[in-house]
Amino acid sequence: MIGSRNYWPIAAAVIAALSAIVVLPAIYDEYSLLQLTIYAILSVLALSLAFIWGYGGILSFGHAVFFGLGAYSYAIGAINFGETTIALLLSMVIPGLFAAALGYFLFYGRISDVYLGAITLTVTLIFFNLASSTSGPEYRVGRVPLGGFNGIPSIPQLNVPGFPDWTLSTTELFALSVATLALVYIGLRLLINSDFGRIVVAIKENEVRAELLGYDARKYKLVTFVIGGAIAGLAGCLFANWGGFTSPAVFALGQSVQIIIWVVVGGVGTLAGPVIGCVLIQWLTNSLASLNTVNNNLIMGGILVVVVLMLPQGLVPTIARLARGRRPVQRLDAATKGLGGASTKSEARA
Amino acid sequence: MSMNRRDFLKTAVISSAAIALSPGVVGNALAATDILVGSIHDLSGGLDAYGKPMQDAMVLAAEEINAAGGLLGRPLKIVTKDPQSSMQQYAQLAQELALRDKVAVLHGGITSASREVIRPIMRKTNTLYFYNTQYEGGVCDRNTFCTGQTPAQNLATAVPDIMGRWGKKIYIVAADYNYGQIVSQWVKKYALENGGNILSIDYFPLDVTEFGPTVQKIQAANPDFVFSALVGGAHLSFYRQWAAAGLKGKIPMASSTFSHGQEHVVLNASESDGILVSGNYFPSIDNPANKAFTGAWAKRFGADYPYITELAAATYQGMHLWAKGVSKAGTLDRTQVLEALESGISFDGPTGRVSIDPATHHCTMDIRLGEVKDKKWSVCETWPQRAPLDTSSVCDLIKSPNENQQFVIKI
Amino acid sequence: MDYLIAVGLEVVSGIASLVLISIGLAVVFGMMKVINLAHGEFLMMGGYATITAANAGVNIWVSILLIAPLVVGLIGLIVERFVIRRLYGRVIDTMLATWGLSLLFIGLATTVFGNTTAGISSPLGPVNIGHVGVSAYKFFIVAVALAVIVALYSLFKLSRFGLVARATMQNAAMSSALGVEPPRVYAATFAIGSALAGLAGGVLAPITGVVPSLGAAFVAKAFITVIGGGSTVLVGTLSASGIFATVNQLASFATTPVIGEVALLGSAIILLRLLPHGITGRFFKGRI
């Protein structure tokens, strides 16, 4: 499994990111750059779930909570401090700390499967409810009113650390987002190939066996969860930069489900797949917005159902298999390990 | 990990190329002589009952202007985008309309949240923006025009009038977001000024459907009337559960939001009869412009169209106000159109005369009190030409044209 | 005193509503380990079936109690045949496909009915407890919830179908070897779950506004209730509904609806932390 050829995707990512940063701003207009920027940002978010679910086996139905915390932390920090470096750090530290607390609660309480999903969903819904009900002037952090349902508008752009007046232009934000995506991808790939990564995957494959070998599954899951949370927070920070706003919708059920959709469409257990899934779905949503003959929910829903039925393994694994001249196989529960295969367990018991 | 990465990298490159190319194809397909007008309203998702009539109003106004020879001799073309009730889509689509389609003006946004997403993008890209929804007031931005009514404008006369009909003890139920909170404070202010008192203000998240405890609380408080600033599909349940508990005939109800989401179409006559709504537009307004408007609407969209909302009327008027500004300026140049619009443009529309107030970029307009009976509205009071008092207390774009924020108005 | 009785009634009817909106999901999850994220839209379609029938002149009680479950049960059969059946054993894929279905049904309802449809009002007037008026319809909701529980208990515990269904749930291969066709059992179970969702939608139709996005308000709550209850259908749903609705209603009375909602969600988290497999993962094991 581990060999030199596993490192060539890293080289590919570096080359792709560098050429994108150099070439694309020269040939594309501002709008296309902004669109590519949001794709890159959401891809970072997709990667964070791809890691904790596809490799760590932890399926969170409330992954958006970290994304939202990142966006809100950055917004509050940036407006309060003026200089954005601390805000940028906060946008990773706060979601990371929250992931640590929540993860401790979950993994040290031995909660798993669909019950873990239910708790994470509930947590994000609590944030959604609380954030939505902060519209009164009495709800403020420092000098930032939280704004309730409307959220926080006019969030300042990131500035180059130490230079409060040098805020990022559209092109610079694009470059930063693409670079972040490449770095996160490379970082996760290295992590997965490390000893730590192999233990994490081993625990996903068989938690009992890993524990019998002396590894504390709870600790490894917790660290995985914290890394995923911090990355999602970073994506939230970039998102707040891209649009200049954040609102409680980042905590909504739909946002969390969307991340899961990206990962499944692209392929669970890969890193490139979720990125492609994210870009495809986002592009599709955006294209539907201009096409107003049939209700958009109808089309989007139909496509999702068909994708799940036709591409049982997700896009990337299916294409990879087809390219090798093999028929795609039905995905068994290996890919749904996040739920620990509730059905396999009950069958195994009987 | 046994898969061929070269192949999916290839796919990734191909698909990203397709993504990058396709919007350009759509953008360039339009004829060069059309004047492009951007329209962003939710046509699917939770707010579509608000967005659909607004979109239809855009289409109707554009077709009327085109039938009369277009603007500056060129036809208007509406570029419609459906943000699917997502703020991220609002941002993306506003960028697309401003930067790629380079629309002459953008009309749209329903919630204040969506407006605050669109507004900075329009300002940054120097694209004129019209927001045609009634909202909490306070927006102060020379690039933006707000054609909907604001609370002080709407409630200063209506609240004392309603208190005169029913009594002084008021219980307020409102949607838990900025609009609901601010409207409640204005109701409170006008009630106290007129010797009334507020028994309680209850706020509800937009997805609440269970109002049992609240119905009981209101009964226990026993107000003279209930003032509702509830919003959206989920909050419809309140009116249903209110009627089911037998309170419909006992405690009367007034509102500043009822009918904008076509609530009275979904509710039955027995559940909605007698509710008073203060606002700017009701389809039964008796003036020639409104007769022509409702006639044209029925002809274009069918006589069985559920309901022409106030937001639709404001959108229609927003389009015409903008068109008058362009005609007066004789060019699409943003600065000159802005100056023309600030020169005191007014339009005799379905809601009566609407005039742009140069200092606030809000509109002076008629305010009415309507009563619903058997799903139809009758106008029982009209207060002509109310100025946007709340916004003008904080915003003066003549003195400080570079202002760019939404003020929180001290109530 | 009258007020206290009214509060008590709100709590009981709150429990009954929560039982009704989650029981369909609970049957499907408990028996088949399928999480149907289109559950809210099944409710919504039940609501539309009811108001369409009632507006067409059908007796309102027939519309609620018969037409809504029949129509949605039928839709459930179709969905099972063409989507769910292809995804058995793939929990996540089923969730995603049903999320797709939920969008599809919202779009479909908007296309067919438009975004506003005239609804029906409560067929029962108010009753007075002392001088406090409450809706008599609340008693009806409690009665329907009780009837559903009794009917499900008899179906699964006393009927032959129930025996076969429970056997298939425990060990599909074994029951298949004994001559049962598991796909049929699954289809029937899913249809029953859907019909129950339809019934809930029908029952709610006169006290909510029936709009295409109706389901969104219910699906998360139903999901949390079902998971909180654990895999035992009846006892789980009943006990989780009992705890969550009581907390929610009392907190709403004492404070605000937001706190009520947050209290419900908070109690769900605490419950799952104490009982990591839901209430019935710890107690009442092996019952229905």
C-alpha cells in the first residue's frame, strides 16, 4: 500500500495548484475567478469530511457546525481586531477546540454509528436555533452584533499578516484558496500515509482488533475529528472572506447534508473524489439557477437519486474501475463504515 | 488504494474546463442591443411563495416597457436567476449578473439577509440596485433604492387607528429575526405614545409550527388584540391553531406581514376573516393605474392567479421608477441615472403615487389599512403620501453621499 | 387551575403529535434500518392528499384517516420498488437517495399545486375548560396516536405478518430459507411506514399550512426522536416522544419557543450520551 507511487498525487497537486494560480487569473475575468474561488473553498470543506469519514470512519451529520463556527469566529475576530491574522487563527482554533470537546463527549462516551450522527446533527441544529435568535441589539460579541437570522454582513477581507492595509484582492484570494486546497490535500495525503494515518484506517476497518493491538481508538478518533474540525473552520473563514457575510444558514441541516452529498458523489474513501463531487454539485446548482423552466428542486432531486442508483461507489472509484476495464461492483458496507453497518451487525449477531 | 489516478485527474481537468467554459457560452448568447435587467428572487425553496409574484411583476413591467418602444429605443431583457433560497447562491448569482452579464440594474432580494449579501457586491461593481420588499428600514447607500414600505411609515398611523377600533392592550407575536424584532419595537413605541400597553412580545424562529403553548399564553394574558409580524410557511400554523382554539371571534388580530406570503390564500375564510393588515398595496385599490395593472396581470398570468402581493406591486413600481430614471437621464450610465433618480422621480402606480426621496433613496407612498373577508381585501383607511420617517432620521445621502451601511434606528 | 389543565393538555397533545410524526420513520428504521430523509415530504404529501380530497368534496374524516394514508402508502410502495430496494444494506446511500427524493417531491408538489393551496380548517370547534378555550382537535390527535400504537402493537405482535416481519428483521437469510420472501416483507413494511407518515400529514393538515416546504420543519425532529428512542419501534418512539415533547412544551411555556426547541435538542444529546444506543438500546431490548 505504501510506496513511492503514492506520493505522485502530491506532486500533481503542487503542479496543478501552481499552474492554476499563475495561469487562470491571466485568462479569466473577475467573475470566473470568484466562481473558481468558491469552488476551491468548498472543496477544502469537502476534504475535511472526506478525511474524517472516508479514512477515520466518523460520519458526522453536523459537520457544518465547524464550518459555521469558523465563519463566525473569523467575522467576529476580524471586525473586533481590525487586523485579521488573529481572526484567521481563531477560525481554526475555535472549531478545533469545539471538535475536541464534542469529540471527547462522543468517543469517550463510546457513541458510534447512527447515534453519533444524531448527536452531531442535534448539535448543529442547536447552533442554528441559537444563532438565529440573536437578532436583538443585546446579542453582541465585542462590537459585533450577531444579527440573528440575517447574520453578520460586511466582514472585512483578510490582510497580509502585519500589513493591515494590504487586504487581499480577488486574484489574491483566489490564489490563497487554491493554495489552501492544495496544502490541505497534500497534508492529508501525507497524514494518511503516515503511521498515524494507518492506525486511523485500521481502527475504521476494525476497531476491536486495533484496540486489542494496543491502540486507544478513542484517542485516534478524537485527533482525527479535531483535524477535520479545524480544516472545516478554515474553509468557513475563507467562505466569510469570499462573500463578506455569514448567516445561521451555515449551521442548517441542508448545509451538512450537502457536504455528505459531495463526498458520496465523488467517492467515500478517496480525497480527490469529494473535491470533484463538490465542484460538480456546486456547478450544477449554479447552472440550474439560470434555467427556470422546471422547478429546480425537481431537477436536483432527480439527479441525486439517479447518481446514487447508477454510481454505487461514487464517481471517482467507478471511473477508475471502468478505466481498468472492470465492471463497477456494488458497494457493500465497507463504504458505509461510518454507520458501522448497522445492518451487517444485526445480521452478524443472529 | 488501488486505483488509477491518472484517469481521474484527466476527468478532473476535462470537467473543470467544461465548468469554466459553460457560463461564458450562456452569457454571450444574448443580443448586444438588449438592455439586460437582473432579477434575483427565490423561485424554489422555502420563500418561493414570496418570490414568484415578484418575478412575474418584473416580467410584466418589462413587457409593458418594451411594448411602448423599450428604453432609449432598446428592448429590455430580464436575466432571471433563482438562488433557491440559499445565501451562497445569492452571492454567486449577484456576482454573475454584475460581472459577467453586466446588467444595467439589478432588482431582487427578499429577506434583509439576502439584500445585505447583494448590496455590497452591487456597490463594489458599480451596478445599480433596487430592493423592492417592505423591510425594517435603515439602509443608507447611494447605489441602492428601496421601494417597499418601512415600519414607521407603515405603523405610525395604523397602530393608533387599530387601537381606536379594538382597545389598548396588545400582545405581539413576531418572527424571530431583524424585521420581526424591529417591527415589534415600533408597534410598542406607537402603542405607548397613544396610551396603550404591550402585554408581551413573543418571538418565533421561522421554522416553528407548534403554537399550542403560545395560544394558551395569549388567552391567559387576555389582550384587546393580537399584533402579528409572523413570516413564512411554517408560521401559517399559528393562524390555524388560533382559530381551532376558538379565539378567532374572541380576540381580534392585526398584522403588518399577513398576505405577503399569500397566507389568506392558504387559510380558510373562517380562519382569516376580519384580520386587519396595514400596508401599501391591496388588489382592490380603486384607482385607474391599479385597474390597468390588475387587468394586465390577469391577461398575462391568468385570471386565476392566486394573489398579487404587495411585494409584487412594489417590484412593478421599482421597475417603472428605474425606467423613468433612465429615460430622464437619456443614458444607462450609472452616475447619470442615479442623479436622475435623485431629482425627485415619481410614478403613479397601482399603489398610488410613489416618489423617490432623494435623501434616503426610499419612497414616499400611500399607506392603507385593509380588512380580509372571504379571502378578498377591502381598504378601510388610506393615509396618503407617508414619508420614510424612520430611515430619514438616520440617513441623509445628500449630505453624506458616501454612506454605506444599514443603520440600526433607535426606537 | 383551568390554565394548568390546559398546560397539561398541551403537553399530552405535544407528545401525541411527536409520536405521530415520528412513528412512520420509526417503523422503517426499526424494521429495515433505513433512514428515510424524505419522511417530511411523505407528511407533506399526506397533507396535500387530505386537502385535495376535502376540497373535492370528500368527507373530511375520510380524507384524513383513509385517503392520506392510502395515497402515501402507495407512493411508498413505488419508492420502495424503484429506489429503496436497490439500496438495502447501504445506509448512507439510502439516506442520500431519500434526500434527493425529498427535493424531488418538494419540486413536484410545487409544480402540481403551486406554492399556495387553499387548506382546510379544523373540523372540530373549540371546547372550554373553565374559561380557557382549547381546540377539541387536540383530543382527536391524542386519540389517533393511541389508535396507531394499539394497531401497530397488534399488527406486529398478534398477526402472522408481524411474526414474519420480526423474523425477517432478525435474520433475513434464515427466514428466507424458511420460505419467506424478504423483499416482500420489506416492501410491505416500507409501505406501512409511508402510510403512517401520510396519516400524520393528514392529521396535521387542518392545524398547519400545507405548503410544499412543510416537511422541512418535521424531518429533523422526527429523526432525532427515532434515534433517541433506539431501534425498538413502539416503546422507543413512545418514550422518546414523551421525554422530548414534555421538555419542549414545558420550556416553551416557561420561557420562549426558541428555548423550548433548544431544550428538546439538548435533552436529546444528554439522553444519547447516557444511553448511547437510544432508550431501547438499554431497556426493553428485543421488544417492538
